[in-house]
Amino acid sequence: MVMDGFPTMSRSLSILVFALAAVLLSNMLPPAPASGEEAGQREKNAGEGSPDDYEDALDDELTFLQESGIVELAARHRQEIGMSPSAITLITREDIEASGSTTITDLLRLVPGMDVVLIFPSFSSVMSRLHWHSTNYHYLVLLDGREVNLELLGQPPWDLLPISMKDIERIEVIRGPASSLYGASAFAGVISITTRSIPEESSAWMRVAGGESGALAAAARASVRIGDWGVSASGGGDLAERFSRKGVPGKEAWKLRLMAEYRWSDSRRFLADGSVSGGSGPGSTSLFTVNTNTTLGMLRLAYDSENMRGQLYWSGYRLIADMTAGLEYMGVRLATIPPMTAYVPQT
């Protein structure tokens, strides 16, 4: 019986080994080619998708091309940016955080066609459309609705504006003439800067930065909410050397700002905003370079409700310009101007 059982067991093991080898071989070999009809049906099924998939993919592609947002600069009322009668660029809070810009003038480089030139550490020139010059004064600059251009220099003191990059909520830029609504200063366009309101919760932050040309900047802000009242205090300083003369001060700036707000409801509030700033450094005129010492003060009272918005504001500045450079044209010295001081009183 034992001798008769060995052949039966051997045949069973042989069948089992053969079956396992067949399975392994079938997995290793490539699949047989399908017929033309089967292949066409397979490709058709692979290429088909639901209409919702196509719509979602198309929306994702068009997101980078379409402009969206609410603006109110071009027509003096809120409207979709696509309905604006002027070419307008909107820089949102998300754009500011993603840009990595540390100054307002650096941020304006995002605007199509905008020429931004850093002439001195304390003096930047912003222009578009027209011929460029260091004293271009054809752009009207508004900070929360009030003009900040200086009559003597034409442009605003960008580095002395009493705000930091964290204080900006949005920037609207009209890229074209807007004098019919804003006067002669808006011959080339308008730059409107809107700052952020006092945070809903008590908070504080501080920022310190340094870089080349002896640059050192610091800024801080603290906000407190107590019931319907909100108070915010901020300040900062900025130092930099001259580009061509190491160790010689090229910019010294400081700024302080205090805000107080009272809310009757979510849509009704009263805001008092006061600031003072100052600094010194070289500036540029149409003829020569001047060393300037500027002090700037601003005060704004604003009331907002569902049916009415209004504000009263005052701004003034004192500028002392020390003219020590000679008058030159195309590299030829035409005259030498002795040191003198120009004083512009507050207005």
C-alpha cells in the first residue's frame, strides 16, 4: 500500500507545481493586444469625463486670467472692477503678503506700466505713461481719502507716510488721466491707499529688519479692544546709508500713529486717526540735489454708517531744504549755489 501511494502523491505534486508556474508566467508576460474595436472603445472611455470635471478644470484655468474685486476709486462709488470706466489695478491684502515687498514703492512695481526709481535711500520717484523725471508730480496720492503730495517736491514723502506694510488693506491705482474727478494733480493717474481698521481682538506685533547699505528698520503696533472702544498705537524708525558714500546718513525717518474708534454697531462707527512723522535725507529737484528735513502731521475724523460716510481731515508739513549742489547741465558746471535754507510752513 505504501508503494502504491507514492505515484499518486507524485502526480498531485507535479500538477500543483505546474499550476503555480503557469500563474507566475501569465503575470510576467504582457497582455495580448486588443482588437481594433476594443482598443477604440477603451480609448473613448478613458477620454470621457463628466461635464462637471470639464467645468472645474476650465474655472481653474480662467482664475489666473480674470480680474475680480470691488473698487470705488474710478467712479467714486463701489463697483465691480470689470465695470470700471478706467484702467485700474487693485492690490489686495493677499497680494501684499505674497509680494514680499517691504516698502510701498516696491509694491507699486506690481502695477503694469509703473516706473519706480529709487534715486536716494530717502527719495523714490513713481511715474507712468509720461516722460520720467525725478520730480514728476502728475500722480495724485491719497491716504484714506486725503492727499499726501507735497507741493514743493510734487510727490509724497513715501518713506515718511505714518503706516507700515502691515497697516495697508488695499491699494487702487488708476492708470490714466482722472483730472475730471480729482483735479489737475491726477493728470497721469491716482494712487489710493486704504489702511486696515483696528483689529477685532487685542493684539500686538513687532518687526525688525536689516540689509545692505547700512539699512535698519523697526516697526511695532499694539491694539486693545474694550467693549465698544478700540485703541491702536504704532510707530517705527528707518535708517540707511547713502549708496555712494558708506557711513554717511542717507535716510533717517521716524513715525508715530494713534487711532481711537467707537462702534455703536457693526455698520456704524466713529474713528479718530492722528499721526506725526519726520526724517531727513537727500532729495531731488529738477535742477540739483537738496538735503531735506521734513516733519509731517495728519489728523482725520471719520464717521461711517449704512446711509452716510464722511470725514474731516487736516494735514500739514514743514520742510527745510539745504541746497548745497551746483547747477550742472550735461556734465558742465554752470553755476555754484552757496548753501541756503528754504522753509515751507505748515498749510
